[in-house]
Amino acid sequence: MSEPISEHYAALGLKSDASLADIKKAFRQKASQFHPDRNTDEDAPARFRAAQEAYDVLSDDAKRQAYDDNRRRNLLDDPAHTAREIWNSYYQQLLNRA
């Protein structure tokens, strides 16, 4: 079974066909929203780091291509596990907003 990977697109609230401009805009919004100096929520530092890691990967063409290839491979290798990871990430985001 493949090692689970973080969902960078979800961390930035984007679809996988997002442009570089979309990625930059989403990162700026998330970084501003979750920066520990501005947001005192317990999970803000972790969400800030997740957004920063997502931006680091998705804004670099080579890293993004490798990440996308790995996502596709994981979907094909273990689609049930991947679906659980995606839904867990989605539900966690919903719970964090509540």
C-alpha cells in the first residue's frame, strides 16, 4: 500500500487544474487567514504550515508534476484509501469552520 500524501490542493481550497495565478492568490488568502500572528486558533499554525507546504510544491513546475503523478498513482493503487483521505480532509475543514 502507498504511503498517504497530504492533499495540497485541498489545503489551498483549489481544484487540480488551478493556474499558477490561482495558486498564488489562494496561498496569500490562506496565509493571511491562518498566520499565527493574526489567528489565535489552536490549529492555525498547522494550517498555515500546510498552506505554505502546498504552495512550495504547487508553485514549482517540477515538484507539482511529481506531486500530480504521485496523486494519480495513489488513486490507481488504492482508490478507497485515497477517497478516505480526501473525505477526512474535507470533513476536518468543515469541523474547523464550525
